[in-house]
Amino acid sequence: MRSETEASPDGEIVRAVLAGDRERYAVLVERYRDRYARYAARMLGSADAAEDAVQDAFVRAYDQLAQCRDPDKFVGWFFLILRNRCFAERRRNRTSAPIEAANAVAAADRADGGAEQSEQRRALQHALLELTPDQREVFVLKHVEGLSYGEIAERLSTSVPSLKMRMHRAYDRLREQLREQT
Amino acid sequence: MSKRDFHPLVKQLLDGDITIADLPAELRSEGEEALRLLAAVDRRPLQLPEVTARVMATIGDPSRRKFWRRVIEPREIRIRVRPWLLAPALAAAAALVLWLGRSGSPAPSSDLSGLVTVRFVLSAPDAHDVGLAGTFNQWDASATPLVRTGAGLWTATITLPAGEHQYAFVVDGERWVPDPAAPAVDDGFGRRNSVLTL
């Protein structure tokens, strides 16, 4: 039964949850939890903040599940909720020191990476946090999550040229930030 | 293009459209710098095994559901249109104009089912793009873009439910500007949010 449930399409699970089978929501959480944790961590600069954001986004998605117009596209709808949560979080914490957040992400590096690689990751994560959320997001979706411009445009309901413009500004700003750090 | 900007061909390299071998010799070193930047991208997965149990415990908490029902259930609110909202504040750098759903003179009150159309105006001649972020769009700076209407004015017209809304303009994706034509409150993090009460 468990494997059958886990193989069920998103839409079927969403409809079951809306019909009152709350426990099946756990399947959706398991399915997408880790996939979007990395996006949130790079957007927010800390694994702890990412954990809070992903958890809050799943709770909010459950509360608003009836508003998910196309249950078969649950994950795209969930992504937008998580995205808004990440943007709001960065706005609330924009006065906090990004260096601390970047260090927190890099802290786990030391066990499984060389010191130099760890330092390069820390420097880039620090520079990423200096971008605008829009710039950081397009960089994370393309270079961390590996999506194409076309896929990002579809997910964010925007155009490829505007994404490229945003990304190219991000490249310049990252270069400037990384040079200032060295 | 400042001297600190990557050359457009190097940006194509970063985008994966060309390889470093396609760059002219004078751009190779800049291309290598760009590739070092990409090599530092952290793509390791992050696992959050605790989240499932926490989410399921939260959504199954009966006291929480009661709280949300209190918050979500519609309540009748009688509102009064404030005269200052109707006064043209165009002398200020930013202005807010209220359009009532019904034409003619302003209705003295409305209930919750009466939505109000609001036009937000910002004078920002040097801006490349302007967004409106607020409690009504989860502070998503890209959700409600303003349109340039000439003479450096940017506008957005949206419909909002009665109640209090907090907002700010976001210029070029990074500068958060409160509306000087509206009252403001501290957001608790050292910045000011504009307040609109409908």
C-alpha cells in the first residue's frame, strides 16, 4: 500500500487530502522536501533558515490547498509559496549580517571538502547574498538547480530575455563582490 | 559597461552558450575567472528529514486550526473613506490615489464584500523597473510591477479588500521606498512600511 501511495500522482494525493485524508499530505512533503531545501538554503544563506522556510511553506500550502487550481501541478504552485516565503524572509532579515549566514552554510564544508574549496564556496555564497533576491533567484535556479532559461521562465511566468538581463547583472555584481573580498 | 563587468562573450560562456575555446585570446583569462566562479557553486543536496513530522504535527494540531478559522472567517467590517486618501498628493515624490468602485462621490462606508480599486503612483524618472510589495502579495517585489506612464511616473492599479495593508515600492529590485504620501509604521526590523487603510 505504501509503495502504491508513493507512486501516486500529485493530483490524486491533493484531491485525497482535500477530501479529508490528511495523512496523505506526508507523501507530498516527503516527495518535495529535500528537492526544494537546497533552493531555500541558497536563497536564504543558511540551512536552518531553509528548514524553517520549507516547513512553513508546506504548512501554508496545506492551509490553502483548496486554492490550488490544478492539483496535478501542485509542485509548481508549492514552489511559488516557498519562493514568496524566501523573499519575505530576506526582506525581514536584510539588516542581518550576510557573512554570518554564508559562514553557516560553509560550516558543513570543512568535513567533506578541502579548505580552498570551502573558502571559495563561502565567498560565493556571501556574494550571492549581496544580490537582489530576483538576481539571486535566477542564479540559483540556473546554476544550482540546473534549470534552463526556458524552464525558469515558465516557472516564474516571465520571459527569457528579462531573465537573461537579470542574470547578466548578477554575473557583474558577483564579480565585483568576489573581487572586493580578495 | 564598467571595467568590472564581464565581457558579453564571457557572459555567454557563463550561460553555457559557448565554450572557453570560442573566446578570443584576450578574453581567455577573464573566461577562466568566470569558470572559477561557477566552480564554487555549491550544488550539494540538503536533506531535511525532520520536516515531514513537524509539518504533519502542525497541520494536525486542533488548536491551531481553531486559530486559523478565527483569522480566515469573514467578518463584517464597516469602513469610512478618509478624506486624505482622496486629496491629490501629487506634490510628493510618491502619491496614492483611491478610486472607488462606484463612480461619483465617495461612498461613506462599505462592507467587506466591497473591494476597492487603488492606483499607486511613484515618481522615479531614473528607475529601470518598479514593483509594489506588500502584505497583499506576501511582500513579493515581482508580483505587482508598476508601468511607466511617461514623465518618470510609474503606476499600478490593483483591487484590494477593505482593511489595513502595508506596502513599499521596490525600485530596480533592490531599493525599498516607503510612500511619503501615506502614513508609515516601523516594520520591526528598522525600516518603515507605508500603511493604507481602506
